[in-house]
Amino acid sequence: MKNDTVIVRLVSFALVTVTFGIGLTVLAVRLKGEQVDRVAEHRQEMDSQSSRRVLTAGPRGAIYDRHGVALAVNRLSLCIELHPEAFRPTAKGQTTASNIAAALESLAAVIGRPPKTTPEALARHLKISLARPLKVWEELSEEELARFCEHAREHPGFVCVSEYERTYPQGSLAAHLIGRVGREEIRTVAGGPRMNYIEKDLKGREGLELQYDEYLRSMPGEDLLVVDARGFATRRETLKRASAGCDLRLTLDVRLQRLVEHELDGCVGACVAIDPRDGSVLASASAPTFDPNACVPVFPKKTFRKLSEDPRKPLLNRATAGQYAPGSTFKPVTALAGLRNGWNAATEHLCTGVYEYGDMRVRCARTWGHGELDLPHALRESCNPYFCNLGMKTGIAALKAAAEDFGLGRRTGIDFPTDAAGTVPDPEWKLAHCREPWYPGDLAQMAIGQGLLLVTPLQMARVVGAIGTGRLATPRLNAAMPAQDRPLPFAKAALGSVREGMRMVVDGGTGRKAGEGVDACVIGKTGTAEVGAGANRHKNTWFLAYATPNPTSAETTPLALAMVIEHGESGGGTTAPKVAAVLRGFYNREEATE
Amino acid sequence: MKRFLLRFNWLSFVSMLALITIGAFVLASAGAARGGVFASHWKSMLGTAAVGLVFYFVLAFLDYRTVMDWIAYPGFGFALFLLVAVLLVGTTQFGGRRWLWFFQPSEISKLFVILCLAQLFGAEGELFRGQYGFRGFLAAGGLIAVPCLLILLEPDLGTTLTLVPALLVMLLVAGVWRKGLVVLLAAGAVAATAVLGAVYEAERPGTSPERRAAILRYVPLREHQVSRVKTFLFPERDGLDSGYNLRQATMTIGSGGLVGKGYGKGEAIRRELMPAMGVMNDFIFCVWAEEMGYLKGSLALLALYGLLCVSTAWTALVAGDGRGRLLAFGIATLVFAHVYVNIGMSIGLVPITGLPLPFLSLGRTFLVTVMCGLGLVQSVSLHREEKE
């Protein structure tokens, strides 16, 4: 070594230095590639790794009646949430899942009931949403909350939070109308930022909750979770707070709704009451009913099966979706159709107790006939032969046109998901749907509201309201919706004589019980539709009422009301008294202040 | 005194001090982000550096020849003893049995092996004076093999990976069986290529498990080493295992960009995107590169390391005798190998292995070791004229 020349020394120094230089240059070039050329890619990767976006739900809008009485609101449900990041394994042999399982067991002993999470659900949560808290106890009672708080310090990682849950303070009142909610992932806006997690929000499934779902639903907020390398949340930020949905004010009057439901209680039937001036639905009830609180937060399978298998169909909203033969309540429509087509209201016709056409016989309610009748008296007595005769003279086209002028045979246009159209038959319809030709008897049956004709209680409430005001209003439930109506294309005189007949119905006619003791001017029409065959043959009894308040009445609102009771005796005997009770409750001062 | 000032290798000393300062800063930043006990690690590293400086100056003022005569062979024996001891009673951490009491014998042994080799081939009047043929190589091989095997048994592949280049450079400079060494190096390159090729074939998508097992039977690597090589070959493939560390490290470095995110503003460590312990140790460079960027961070650091290594090698050029030259080259190459492997592994140039970055990584044993080595090199520089 000592003999090494300077050249050898220099060469070895140069070689080593060059090696160092090459090595450092390689590093510098590669680092430039990562830090300068691919910096955007790396930054994006870091952002995506370290944050999770969460779409969060806020409280749903409430539903109120016209006077501000709450029908559907949110209550706070106390829950215990578990934050997985508090259960990181710290010692050998531990896992997050085992730590959580141990903590859950200990906390279950404190609270006094087992958590709702299964080990499988927990494992799933840890796998797919480790950064997010998991609800382990729901619907905490006050006592359970107290017990939790007492021992909260020994159970880090558990937090008590409140969650919005739908509740219906009036119980089963207007249950069919309000509908029900379920839970569903919030729908994301197309083109918005990609969300890692999407919370579930209340989603309307039926009724007004469904109709006005967009309106009631909260504006989703956005949370940002900052996560570490293992996926645990290290920080939470709220980028946008979820805002509450809009409140919905209905045209409904809870007081009237309650009166109506009280009268329907125990029956199978429906009743709709609208303000004929603007179509506001003041009451809409269907019996039997159910308690929508039973289906919060989820409709229990057992309850649902029980309700859906009940032969009386409590889940069916008969007020808007129940299709019935209108029976004699259709006679005012027949009358107006006739009057528009040359029938004279004052001309008297003979009723012999039966109407015969070919081999068809339609019996009158009075076995031996009413004798000579003009139109108002025919309505008063609800004389079948008179109206069969009138209908046959008028013809199906004119009768159908009149029915359609009253909005029958098509949807009413109400802001509600179920809005049955009913049926106004004609020869083509019968051929298409029943594959049978049209017989003259079909027309006679239709003239008295039987046969193939089908209507809903809502449609009939609208009909009687239109007869009363002369304008056909579109029913509406949302108070903020503008009122819509159109004039009835019938002569004033014709409407006048029909109203006269309907006044006489209540004033000593078939529906005399409907006006008893009511502090309002009531006109109306009874109806008894015979439906079904054989053992199932029964009568659906109707009453239509149009009530205008007296100066002494408690209310100043006129009412157009249609009530149908299945398996009744007669319109005048079964339904009219119930209508009277409703009207008394609504208009009479002493009863209203009760 | 003037002679002292002239002969003192200021470049090496100043770049070392600069690196120690950077180390304290980057550890302070990373520690603050980690919190807890980590927050004060930079202070203890500064304390260790102070101890290291004492060693540095003591060794620099003593004549390195005296020191080497005294401790080169006993030190080697001592190192072997420590390496055996750590295998028997050492503490296991991060999958390797590396700790004995408060230090890591494998780090200390690096210095002792280099000293021993320098003494063996550089001292006058020694056994292999003059021409060192194959006999010299065998002696050197035997000398190197024992500690290297012991370190591999821990297992600590990284230490072996950095020690071997240093020793090879020393052997080449000493002229030990040059032709044979060159051939051996070529053979090593071929073998390495063959191993890489075999692992590539075995881990390539579409290779059946039976075929993989059949191939790997002939590959002299353990399973975890195979997986590291695999990560090196297919960095994008395995996202959660060792590939994960690489991906996170590269992402962290890359996200720093040209000018960095600012001191104390590194996101990766604050959001715990890097394994907590590794980030203070093997991946400390990521923190620095992320916070300071390419220009102020990576390039400046590489320049400092270059300065340190080249100025240390410069001492070899001016050294008064063979021992000094070998020692200086050995230490310079050791530092360089650590820098290259440590930074290279965090950007996928080198398979991932646990290895400290000199002066920056949290590792007291290695810091003191490197400073002792540099102190000895300083001594070479200071005492170069006496036996001219």
C-alpha cells in the first residue's frame, strides 16, 4: 500500500467519488420524478386516502293541520353510538372487534339489555365503514340513559346521541292520509362530489309522506372524516350542516277529522268532507284504521301481516281508493243530465212501485209506488222508477257526459298518491272490460247509481259540493296549493230544482235524520247500493250532505260531505244519523265548545 | 495550531453538524405530530449527538494508528461477542432480535468490522503486506462472513446490505485479489439477477402455487424477504402488506412537490398515513421531503450527504498510510450505502428493509457509531504527516 503511486490513489478516490455521484444522481432524478413530475397524482392519492366524505341527513319537515295542530313531527330518539377508533388494539392478541365485543358486554350489563348489533353486523361495519360510528343501542329510556351516564367514564368510545325519529302525535288520526315513512339512503345529486358514505334518511312510503317527500325531506349535509393509515377516524369536520326539510301545512281540520273518525269508529267505511268553495279537504277518514306509530322506525313484519291479512283491509284508504257503487246518491247527476237534455223538472210521472223494461224489473223503495211525482219529490223519495225512466229517456251519452262533468270516471287531481278514478261505463267500456254488449238495463241501473258505475267517497264529496256551489273544485290537501275549480255546465234553474229536491230529502225525506238538530242548513241525498252476490250480498249505505252555516253556527265554513258505510241498512237509517252527528259537532256551538 | 486548523477536515465536520441539526429539526416536527413520548425524541437525539461529539473529538485527537492497534482486533472479538449475545438474550422489536439493553450490537459491529479490515490490510508489517492474492481474500472473507452471518440471523438484512459494499470497496482499494473480486462481483450481479428473475417468475400473475413453490425452493430467501422483493418488482400489486409501506412512502415524498408543504406541516404523519414507528426511523426522509419539498429538502439533503461522503473520501486521498485510507473509504462508503438504501427504498429503487438514515433517523446507537467512525477519519486527516 505504501508503494501505491499517487495515480492509483487518485484513481481509487475518483472511482469511489464517481460511484457516490452516480448514486446520488440516481436518487435525485428519481426524487424529481416523484416530487415534481407526479406531485399532483401523489397529492390526490393522499387526499383520497385520508378523507372520507359522508352525506348526512337532517330532520324531516313536520306536517300540521290548518290550525297548526301537529300531525307528523320528529321526536328525538336517544341512541348509543360506538366509535371504532377508541378500540384500536393496543396489546398483542387483541383485535378491534374483540375489544369492542368486551366493551359491549360490559356496557350491556350496565344498561340492562343486550346491544342490537350482532357480531356479524359489527364485523361488517368494521370492514366497510370503520371510520364511522355504529349505533349499538337505540330508543334509550330515561333510566337506561341515566345508567349509561353514570358509567360512561368507564366506557370510552361510547357516545350518547339523539336521532330524529318520526312520530305521529295524534295516533291513528288521519293515518291513511299522512301515510308512513321508511328509511332509505339519501339520493345523491348527479355530478356532485363522490361520497364514501351515505346516511339513511326518512323516506315517505305512502300517503302525504310520499306525496310531499321531496318537500319534507331534509337538505343533506356533508361531513368530512379524516382517517389514518388503518382507516380509523382521527378527526371529524362538518362541511355543510344538514338543514331541516320544509313543514307542510294541510287543509285538514283536526277537529272535524276527529268527529268523523269518531262516527266511523267500529264501522267499515269512509268519509270525506271538503270545503266546496276551494276544494280544501277538511276531513278524510277511512275505517278501520291503524296506528302509524306502530310502523316507526320500521314496520314490524308481524304487524304488517296482521294488518294486510285483515279481511276488513285496514290499510286501504277507502276515502280516496275505495271504489263503490254510488247508489241513489247518483240520482242528482242523472237528474241534471236529464234537465240538460229536455227533461222538465215540473212534469209529474207515475211511480207504480216498479220499473219494467223488457224482462227487467227495478223495484221502488215503496212497494206500491209513489204515485205522481215531479223531480224534487222524486229526489226526496229517491224514487227508482222515476230515475230509470229519466235515464232511459236521456240516453247513455248524455248521462255519461253529465257524470264526467262532475269529474266522475277520472282522477280528482288531489295532491295525494292514491286517487282512484272509478268507472263511468258506456257500451264501448263494457265491451272492452266485460266482453258483453250494452243492454238497456245497464242504462237503467246506471241512472240509479247501480250496475257498473263506481265512484270514490272523495269524488262524491266533490259532486255534492259542486251541486251546492255550482262550481267543481279540485280537492287539495296542501294549504299552500292554489285553489282550482271550474263552473258546472248546467243551467241555474236545473241546479236549483235539484237543490230543492235535496233540501226536501233532509226536510222530511229519506235523509231526514241527517238534519236533526244541526245548526246549519243541510241538503243531501241518501244512497243504498246493493252489491255482491249470494251470501256476500250486502248494502253499502251512502249519504251526501251539503251544509251551509247559519249565522248562529260555530263555524263559517260550508261543508260538502260524503260518507259511505259498508254493510249498512239504508242510507237514511245508517249513514244519515252519523252525518248529522258530525255536522252537529262541527256547527253547533255547545258541542263545538265541549 | 495552524497545522491543526489546516489539517482538520472542516467540510466533513461542518456537513456532519448540518446534518445533525437537520436531524433534530425533522425529528422535532415528526415528534410533535406524533405527540406523546415522541415529542421529546429530538432532544434526546441532540443529547446523544453531544455524546457522539465527545467521542468524535477524543478519537480525532488520538492517533488513529494507536487506536487501531489497541482496539481493532479486540473490538472485532467484542463485536462478535455482542452479536452472539443479542441472538441469545436480545429483545425483539419489529420482527428482529436486535436490541441488547439500550443499543443495537449490529450497528456497533459495522464500525468494528471496518476497523478490523482496515487494520488487517492497511497496517504495515502485517500478514498480508505487499501483494494480497487469493489468500488475502480468503482471510478477509472469513473475517467478514462471521459477523455478517450473525447479523443475518437476527435477521437484519439492511445492515448486511450496507456493510458489504463498504467492505468490498475497502478490499478493492487494498488491492486484495482484484481480478478475483471483479469476477466475484460479476458473478454476484448474475446471481442477483437470477434471484430477481426467479422471484419475478414465481410471483408473476398466472403462476400456479405449485410452480411458485417449486421455483422458490431454489431461491435462498425467506418468505418475508421474498415478499419484499416481490414488492420491489411489483410495487403496485400488493396494496396492504409491504407494498403498502412503499406506496405510502412514495406518496408522502411525492406530495411534497417542488417546495414542500412547510416545516411542521407534513400531512402524512399528522393524518397517520405512515406507520408511526417507521416514520421516526426508516421513513424519516419522507417527513423531510414532504415538508421541505424537492429543492430545499431532497436536493439539499442529498448535497449535504454528498459533501460528507466525498470529503470523507478526500481524507482517504490525503491519508498518510493504507490503514487511514481504508478506514476513510470504508466509513464514507458505509454512510453512502445507508443514504442510498434508505432513500432508495422509499421510492422503490431498493427493496424495503429496515435501515436508518444517518443523522436523521431516530437511532442512538447508529448515530454514535457513525460519529465515532467520522471521528476516526478526522484523526486520519489530522495525523497524516507524522509517518510520511
